Amino acid sequence: MLFSDGQLPSALYTAQMIRDAEARLIASGEANLCQLIDSAGQSAFELLQREGKLNSKILVLAGYGNNGADAYICATLLLESGCDVALYAVERSEAGEGISYAKAAFLAAGGHQLSDYEEALKEAEVVVDGLLGTGVKGELRAPFAEMIVAINRYSPWILSLDVPSGIDVDTGAGQLAVKADVTLTFGAPKQGLITGKARDCVGRLWFADIGLQEYLPESKVLNIAHRLTDLGLPARAQNSHKGACGKVTVIGGDIGMAGAPRLAAESCLRAGAGLVAVISRPEHLTVVNSGRPEIMFWGCELVDMEVYQRLGWADILLIGPGLGKHDWGYNLLKATGLSDKSCVMDADALNLLALEPSRQSNWVLTPHSGEAARLLGISIAEVEADRFAAVYALQAKYGGVVVLKGAGTLIYDGKVCHVAPVGNPGLASGGSGDVLGGIIAALMAQGMAKMEAASAGVVVHGAAADLAAKDGERGMLACDLFAHIRALVDKI
């Protein structure tokens, strides 16, 4: 049975968890390896049919593992249906049971293998990528790297089987990978397919249930892309007043950075907070209040008792937007740390935290990969090589809830990891992170628990970006999200 992106099961798995489930299914006697390969190949054929590709000139590329076996069966079914199909296989001397079975079926159907793939690629309208599967780790060996470069260069319509060749399904990383139009993954959704580089390679993700579901363990990694209605924002009573709808104080905006706390504060209001105040440099009053008089403002040159009162007034604190890394921002961060209030920390608050690490349970940290690298004392490349390992390490070191932003944002509280493949490249502009911090703070102020607020905030932020991008991703501004945030939070 085939499931498209909006219908995917929420539970995500590692490659080893899926291999173990396959072994348990086979040991039960309900299916054998060849039957699983037949199911996968049949699903690939059905998806090509659904996509209207059976009348195209099709090239199937098969590796020497079970992924290649799936490709052989798909090619066999295409051949038997009278399609214009050719197959090129990367072979090795030792062939496993699955590939031997599938190759024999292809040859018995009258198929033959090409001796060269380059010429066939030039003419192909559709490529079925069955080169590499879930066992990919590290640098690719010949001839796969050269083949992937060629596939991407000729840019036919591409269906990748199980995973785009070159992507690590556990991490989403890959130095070189096929850029598919559609990926059909088998058995169970893989956690790495919706984060990191995989987000640029998977295309539209489909899932084929080949009978593993009852043999899979409980997963603590969940896809939340389509979850809004079950994340727990309390209903607002008819006799509500502004003081009962959440109070947030935003702290930030050193010299020259007035826009950051302004964006975060309006985001709080658009996400439903009843009252929002900003503590910033006195000269930023006009920028913060211009066009948005609903935001309260307190000018701060030095941290004094008035600042502590403003911090104490709030239900939730948001510190970091435009905070800077000089004494002014450092002193405000220290003052925030003396408060017992739950806090969302972003931007330069995270960079200052990296200099003096501490651990708390009542905060939400929202680093991008650069900030995460500084917090962990590693490189950005190391963060992106395994985003799951990075978010787990951040939470272990700093506590609370960690939101590792990026393509396929990860949200982790030490127990469950939510993955949110939402948003688009239009978010790659200044101020987008400030808007996200404001949404999360507002949802916390309205009564949502940290993990639920962080997860819902990420989904709202991404969904708002997708709505805003209908006018184009390039040139999209952070403030373009505001009108959509208001509509989306009412669906939580």
C-alpha cells in the first residue's frame, strides 16, 4: 500500500531498527526475503504508473544490494507491461540471495543489461535509482560517485528506491547524493530522510508498507510536520483578559540591532500572547513602537531594579534577538539567569552561553547549526554530519528543550525527538529566527508545556513560511509571516 507525504506514519526509524524488523518478519515465516523484494518492486512500479511515467523512456540503475534487487523487480514489471525500459547494473562477484533472485526474474522476462550507462542516461526521460540503500556510510566508492554525478548532470525525472543514493538514512547527511523528484521508502519511514541534506535530495516522499509494521519497536523519533491540532494549546475562555493570555518580556537589541526584538515581540503578539514588553537600548523606542504601539517598551542602559521588575512581571522571557556579545547583553543575560522564569534563548544569548555553559531544565534553546557548533565546541560540518547526535548532545549538556533549526528542524527534550520537515529556503533571511523565538515564547506564555510549545512553534513558523512563499521564496521577509501566524495558531 502506498502513502504520500501527508499520509506518512509519524514514527521514524533507523536503518538497524528496520533491518531487525525484517529479520523478525522472516523468522516468523509470514514472508521471506524474496517476497519482500517483490513487494518493494511492485510498489515502485505502481508509483511510476500513478505518476504517469509508463510511456516514458525509462532507465533502471541497480546496485548489488537488496536495493538493487528492488530495482530489478521494478524493471521486470515494466518490461512485462511493454514499457521502453533499459537496465544497467553495478555487480560484484559475490551476489546475495535477494539480488540473485531478482536478476534471474529480470533475465527470465527477456531483459538484458546494458554495458554502458552514460549513453542511456542522455536519452532517458525517467531514471529509477536503485544504486545504494540504507547501508551508506561515509565517502562513496567507485563507480557510484561518478554515476551519481552523471545522473544529476543529465537531470531526468528520478524515482529513488528507499533512499536517494548517497544519503545516510540515519543522519540525513551525504557528501554526494542523487537529487530525486520522488523517493519511495519501504517498510518504515527513515529518520534521516526528512532532515539535513536529505531535504534537498528526497523530493516528494512516498512510503510503501510491505508488512513490517507489527514487527517494528516503539520509536521515540516522530515526524510532526502535519501536527497542529493535537499539540495542546488550551482553549481561550470567553471572559479572558489580556493579563490571563500570557505575558512575555523580550530582551535584546544592542546598538544597531533594534529590528530583532521588534520582530520577536510582534511575533509574540501574532501568536496570541496577551501582553508583550521589550527591554532594549533607550534609543530603540521609536523603531520598536513604530507601527506597533501594542508593544510595551523599557529602555535599559544599565541593569537596575526596574529591569528586574520587568523580568519578574513576565510569565515567559525571550532573550537573545539582537542582544550582542558585549557587556550590555552579558549583564542582561546574567539578570535573566537570576530569574526563576521559563525562558526561550536564541541568537547571541546562545553565543554567550557557549562561553559560560550551564544547565537548566526550564529553558528552550533554539540554535542553528553555527550556534550549535559553538555550544558543543565542534565544527558546523560535524553538526550537519549527524544532526540527531548534535541535538542529543546539546540537550545532555544544557538541559531543557533544544530546537536545532535547519532543514528538518529537530526538537528534543531528553525523551522524545520531534522532526519537523517544514518551511522553505525563503526562511534563509535575517529575522526569521527572531520570529520563531517569539512564537514559541507566546505559546509557552499561554500555557503550553515547553516541548509542545517548541514543536508547535516550529510547525506554525514553517507553515507560515510556506504560505508566504506563494509569492516567491526569494525576497521573502521575516515580517511576511505575521499574517499567516495569526491564522495558524488558531488551529492548534
